[in-house]
Amino acid sequence: MFKSLMLVLSLVAILCGCGATVDWDYPRAPSLAFAEPQTTTVGALFQVAADKHAGKSGFGLIEEGSRAFTSRLAMADLAEQTLDAQYFIWDVDTTGRIMAERLIRAADRGVRVRLLLDDHYQTEEIDNGIAALDAHPHIEVRFFNPIQNRRWRTLSFLSEFGRVNHRMHNKLFVMDNAVAIAGGRNIADTYFGVRPDHNFRDLDMVMAGPVVRDLSASFDLFWNSEWAIPVAAVVDKRASQDDFLALKARLADKIATAGYPYPVDERIADLRGRLSEIKDAFIWAPGRVLVENPARVNADDGGQIMREALLRRIAEAKHEVLIESPYFILLDPGIEEIRKLTARGVKVRVLTNSAATNDQMAAHAGYANTREELLDAGVQLYELRPDSNMKREWSIAAGKSRAALHAKAMVFDRETTFIGSFNLDPRSRAINTEIGIMIDSPILAGRLAAFMDDGVLPGSAYHLTLDQNDELQWTAVTDRPEATFDTDPETGTWQRFVIDVLGLLPIEEQL
């Protein structure tokens, strides 16, 4: 047994020494966000509004996938100085290609583009495409905490697990340091309601005013950290201008042949024409950015900023805490905090994924282990239905697809809101980096609460309760009489078996 283990470890060491590897000493110049956003056209427009609301920032909810996508494209088209994009996932699908092409258009106009991507989902082929993008003189791309060996990624991941297990889960898009979008959405078809098979219920926040400077500062913190590595440091050969031109041509060809389910350019033109109207519709309120430090890559360095801030606000709740989280895995201390809330009369309502909508079976297994305890602690618990009737609101392409929940939001006493990348699970709490915004505004809280109220309607979600034998049951009202289930709805025997087996593994801290 020992000899076999040593043989495997030796093989890992040999393979991880082959192929393209990261040059951690590759030279990189520090850079900072644009210092004078008020001198740009859009920056000046929103600065006029900010001056009328001293100390406050402007906020707007983005619920629909189509608006979330076209808002980002409009920002890319309107940028005059800088675009900063920071994402956990940027897929090579139609959405990802269109967004990349708009970044190129901006760079062609002289806009400085900084793109910071987590490295967890990259491949050697994607490395080369991103390197070609980086060859543009006004575009710079960096990978956060890259896996050392690019050819033998899985083995490399296992051999350096302690470091690469810490991922950058942030999602942020900033234009000219004047307008920003942050929230739950990565850059991929499934986040914007355009896949025929699978789409997410998600949320973003668009912002202007002082909070944007704080978001830019968070981007700079990550961009200039030791863990943000230039793409040229992870590929065998630096891309040339010819490589960039070939990439640009491929993007144009694939975008032209793929099509998109709604008229992108028409909607962007509409957004441009309504900038003053959009500015006037903003809710101006005190807001603050919560962001984990990239030092988290060093095991537990950097603290738990998000968790501590949320725990403080939860402890202050007087009447109600509303939660939406795709992965909802509370360990014993978290469940005890919930029990304390409900014991003093605070309503705690949670919407999370069902077994039929969750895209991570291990995460669902960790959550499933706690459902009875959560109900016993007084939680009003709901799980999203795969046939949720909310899909028609996401986009014209989402109607027949399978629904899934990806929004990460909380409302406290219908006075304070929290939106960001933070899942209520151990991984977000202590392993990944995250970003979020806490806003004190009853008006905004009321709008977000209305969105969340829709999410727990019978046509949208199953309501979980315990029957007279303390066994789980799921209730939903459909076009038929009220339906009750005693096993996870819309799942098969094999899926439930796998979830049960995964639930036996001692991996809760990694979920």
C-alpha cells in the first residue's frame, strides 16, 4: 500500500513538472482605477445626482437576465477611460464571446481594459485565447491564483490543493470608476436567461456615487496582489498581434452565426437614450462594500469580513430576515443563531435550490443533512421548483428551460439589503474570496423583498414542513389540486441515492 502511494505521488510530481507552468516572478506593473470619473460623460451625469445626495450612493436592482446583459454591454460601449472586469466564470459561449468583443471595441477606442479571471475553470485552449486577447495594447488580463501546471491541471490541483482550493468568487464590472454592476451573475449564457435547457434566477445591483470608488478600490486590491498573475506568465509562448487579429475574426464569425434571443443593439441604444431617466430612477442611500482580502489564499489569513458583518446585522434584526442562496449550508453554530432569532419572534424565511434544481450534488447533500434541524429551529424553508413559473420573466428564451437559483440576497426587517457573490455556505464563509454590498434603504429593501416574495409563491417553490411523524414533506400548488411529496420532487432513485451517499462524507467545511 505504501509503495503504491509513493508511486502515485511520484507520478504526480513528474507530470506536474511537464508542460506550461506559471512564472510567479513574471514582471507586472501596478495600476489603479481611473482617478477622475466625473470628467467623463456618464461620470459627470451621475456626479450631478451624487452631489444632491451627500454621502449616499445610487442603486438599482437588475432582476431580468436581458437587462443585466445589455446593461454591461452599454457600459462597455459608453466607457471613455477604463473598464475593470473581475469574474469567477467567463464562459466561451455566445454571451462570453459578445462580452469579449465589446471589450475589444472599447480597447480599440483607447479605453484601458483590465480583466481579472479566476483560474479554476480555465483550460490550456482557453489560456491561448485569453493570451491573444491580452495581446491588444489596451487590454491586460490576469489570472487569480493560477494552477501551476497548465497541461496536467487535475493532478496539479491535487498536488497543491492547500493553495488552489482558495478561489476568487467575486463578480464585478466597473466603467470609468463611475458606474458599477455587482451581484451573482458570472459571464455565461445560463446567467442571462438564454440557454434552452438551463437558466438561473439571479440578481445584480447597478451603482453610482461613492460606493463605486470603494468597488474600484477592491478591484485594485486584487489586481495588484501577488496572486494576480499576467496571462503571459502562464502560457508557453506570448501571443502576437496576428494571434489577436485571428481571435477577433473568430469572435466576429461565431457571434454572427450564433445569433441571440433578443435584439442586443436595439436595447443598448434604448439604454443610451434613457441615461437621464435611469439616473433619476436610482435609489440614493448609504451603502458599503464588503470584500474578503485576497490574502485568504494563505490558508485562513484575511479574516472573515463578510460573515462577521452579516452576523452583526442578523443579530440586530427585530422582525424578519429573508434569505435567497443557491447553496444554504449552515453548520451547528449557524443553526443555533437562527434558533435564537426565531425564539425572540424574528421570522426567518429561506429560498434555496431543490435537489432537482441544484447544480452541485455535494452541496445539496450538505444542505439536505440540515433540513430537519432548520425546520426545528423555526426556519420557513422553501426550495425552487425546476418548472418555476418565474422563468417567463427571465427572458424569452428561458420559458421551457429548467430553472435553478443563483441569486445571493438578504433583506433585514425590510430596511436593509445585502446583494453579492456570497453564498451561505462554509466555502464562501472561510475559503473563497467574495464581494457584497450592504444598503440601508427601506425603499430598496421593499423592492427586493417583493422579488423574494414572488420566489416563494406556490408556482415557484416547494414549501418544506415536517409531518406528524417528523418526516420531511414538500407541498406545492399546481394546476392540479394541492400536491404533497414525501421525497425530493422531480428526482429519481439514483439521484437520491448519490445525494444520500455524499451526505455521509465529512466534507461540510469544503462545501
